[in-house]
Amino acid sequence: MRVLIGCEQSGVVRDAFLAEGFDAWSCDLLPADTPSNRHIIGDVRDVMRWGDWELLCVMHPPCTRLCNSGVRWLHKAPPGKTLDDMWRELDEGAALFSDCWNADIPFVAVENPVMHKHAKARIRNFQPHSQSVQPWQFGDDPEGPDNERKRTCLWLRGLPTLTPTGTLDGTTARDSVHKASPGKDRWKERSRFFPGLAKAMAQQWGQHAIKAA
């Protein structure tokens, strides 16, 4: 089964699907963090039209203008930007989400934070997110990379909601993603993915897609 992981540099989700035996590929506008012949540099909207992808996971689409935390910038632009810039970037982000959500692929998952009303109004065939999860729900080691607080909303088409696989209860979960230091790489730190959650996606969604195909 051919799986495309869109908007991913790290390869965490791609490698989780590869470990389960899928023909998995990642793509992003930027090169992979670790060189791989399984990474395609390009717009996910172009790549998803290349062939017969059976499962599409879009894990880190640009969400700055879509999410609730950024809605304030639509009314008062940050330094160096104009309100026209903000609304144009919102339109671009909503168009990307729309194209991925409505892709002609049987099984689709799109990850994003909670959206504000202006984003929802711009997305074709918008539906409320199917599920929200926390990384710590998929971890076992309090010191491990999954023991983090970061609400992750999932829009699912043709796929089931995920069943948590971890033993952690959230009481020791870190908040380092939200507290990432300011700087040019802050966006990358905040968008990094979690191995336990990626493994659950590969195992649960992968098996569901195989059985349903």
C-alpha cells in the first residue's frame, strides 16, 4: 500500500509506516532533516497527483493563520506585516488544507491545531475535527520524547480515531513544545512529531486501510 506523508521534514511518520511494511514517502517544500531517498521535495498538492496513493497523511501543514492562537493577527498585524498579508496568508493556508482534505485518495488524515471561524469558513467541505490527542497518551517512558503536552487535532476521512497505546497519565507531561525558545528554528521545534503517536498511526490506520481496501 502506497502512503504519502505530506508536509513532513523529519521523516518520523514516514519511517513509522515503513517499519510496518508500507511503501511510504514523505514530501515537503524543504529537504529532509536526514537525507533519504524516501523524501520528495515539492508541494504535497502536486505530489499527491503523481500516482495511485492509497493513504494520505498531512502532518504539519502551515497552520499559523488557521489556528485559534493566531487569530489576533487578523485584526492587528505583527511588526513587518500588513493586514492584507495576514488575510492573504490565511487564504493560502485554507486552500492548502482544502486541497489535502478533499484529495482524491481513499484514506486521508490531516493534522492541525484548533481552527478559528475565519479558517473554517474558507475550507471546502469543512467538518469538525474527528479527534484530538496528546502525545503522552502514546508513551510509556516519563523521560521519553512522547511525554509532552501538545493538543493535536486530527481530521479523518475513511480512517478510525486512534486508540491510545501508552501507559502515561499526563501528570508528568512536559510543556517544552509550547515553551520553545524564540528563534529562527522555533517553528521546527513546535512542529516536530512524536514517535509513539506516529507508530500508532502506522499500525492502526495502516491495518484499517489494508482491511478496507
